[in-house]
Amino acid sequence: EGYKARFDSLGLNVNPEEIFSSSFAAAAYLEQTKFKETGKKVYIIGERGIQEELDLINVPWTGGENDTAKTIELKPGFALPHDEDVGAVIVGFD
């Protein structure tokens, strides 16, 4: 949806099925590897496009826009708590 709107705003007639973003590629990979069957979820570092692609294939996720205000304290000996149910991380900004 995001890329389609961008192309439209530039006056380019592009069909949605002709757009292959990195978010689409990541979701396709997870689908091909049957990630959903692991029962794990994906941690997203990025924007809405990744969330939308994972929603389309019904893969649970966390992070993304929900974590935009999250900060971490980087100091010696600091242990960052993590979610044991995360089985993959996707980083991208589309």
C-alpha cells in the first residue's frame, strides 16, 4: 500500500502485484520456510510495511511501530530482557 501510493503520487501507473519490496521478500521467505509452524513470532525493527506483510500471511509479530519510544541502557553488565517466543528478527524501513 505504501509503495503504491508513492508511485501514484509520482504519476506512475504501477499495479500492486508488480511491486516487490524487501518487506514482501522477508514475508515470502518466512512463508516458504514454514516459519509460522514453529509457533514463534517475529521481532520487527522497522516500519509499517513489514507489519502489513506479516499480517497478510498471519505470522505473529512484536516490535515495529509499537517500540518506537523504547530505549535501552548501554552499560557494562546490563542484561537486555528479551522475549523467548521470538524466532526471527526483521530489520527494514519499508
